[in-house]
Amino acid sequence: QERQLQHIREKIESIGGELFHDNEKDVLKKISRLKRDISEYRIIVRHQGVILRSLFDHGKKFWGKEAEVYLNDLSGDQLKISDQLEAYREAAADFEDTNNQLMSLKINEVMKTFTTLSFLTFPFMLLAAIFSMNTKDTPLVDSPGSFWIILAAMGVAMATLLLYFKKKGWL
């Protein structure tokens, strides 16, 4: 049993070391495997607890009063293992929560960037669509160099918005 606990402890230490290294997808897989290992081992230990309690109750009759010390040791070891597994289960749950928060933070940053970029491009797409309409009262259409004037105005406006967003810390 100690070998299996050591295996779980090593996995927990490994995951704890990888948690903040921008590797959320792989860490999530490792946490899932760790939780599976802990759950499987808890099932085994839980069934051993029932057997050990029965052995404790009937073992004194079978081996005599002097066996009570050894039976208590067995029960104590089983309780210690059970407590360690519970601590490992809590650590795995904490790691999973932390990893999920890190993934949510990344997703929020990406969504913020896409929202900002769409806000940057939408007004200029609208302006381009307005000037692409083929009407006789559209300003600048018949002027020489109108394409370059509109393009320069859009570039200056976009650069201004970009600088404003950077100054606000939105980009």
C-alpha cells in the first residue's frame, strides 16, 4: 500500500510543479488521471476498513487479548492511509480549481482581445461600406486621390483608437 501512496504523492508533486507553466490542457489530463487513481485506491482502502473492523472484533476471540495491540496497529495504519488519501483528494480538487481558473483567465483575455479588435475594425468596415455605395452624393468619390484620402483617414483613426486602447490597458 505504501508503494501506491508514494506513486500518488509523486503525481501530486509533479502536477503542483507544472501548475503555473502555461500548460493547462496537459495538467488537466494529469489531474483527471490522478483523481482516477485516488478514487480507485479509496475504494480498495474503504473495503479494507470494513474487513479490519470485523477482524478487530473477532480477532481478539480467535487470537486472544494479546493480539489486540497488533489489530489496533492495523486499524491505525488503515486510518492513516485513508486520511492521506483524503488529503490527496483535496489537493487534486484544489489543483483542478486552480487550473480551471487559469484556463478561464486565458479565455477571458482572448475574448477581450477579440472584442477589442472587432470594436477597432467595425467602424472602418462601416465607413468602407458607405463609401463603396455607388450614389451621386457620396463625398470625395469624384475627387482626385479620394481612395488615398479615405484610406489615410481610416488609418489615422484606427491608429488613434489603437493608441487609446493601449493607454487604457485594454490591449
